Amino acid sequence: MDGSIRSNIQPGLEVHIVLKQDQRSGKLTHGIVKDILTNSPKHPHGIKVRLTDGQVGRVKEIISK
């Protein structure tokens, strides 16, 4: 599912995000969404979220709905 559309993402979803420091390498981090930080309905690089462990990044893949 598309991580660049805000309506696809809710707290509790399992996702892969890319952290700011991993943007060049493209390394993905797995986690559960705690908060949605992007206010706009779409973002070309992915919606910015905070995971339950406190890490912040942009959603690249939604694993479960």
C-alpha cells in the first residue's frame, strides 16, 4: 500500500520507514506507527510518522492494515 497518502496510515499500523540519516542508503526501519506528523493529505517522499519506539521517518511501505 502507498505510504505517500495520509489516509492510508493510522496509529497502530505496521510499517517500514526511512530515517533521515538513512535517506541516501535507502535502509528501511520496521515499526508500529504512534503519531502521524505530516498534515498534508499527500507527500511525494512519504508521510512522516513517529514510531512507538520514538524514531521519526517517512513511510515507504505499509505492511499490515
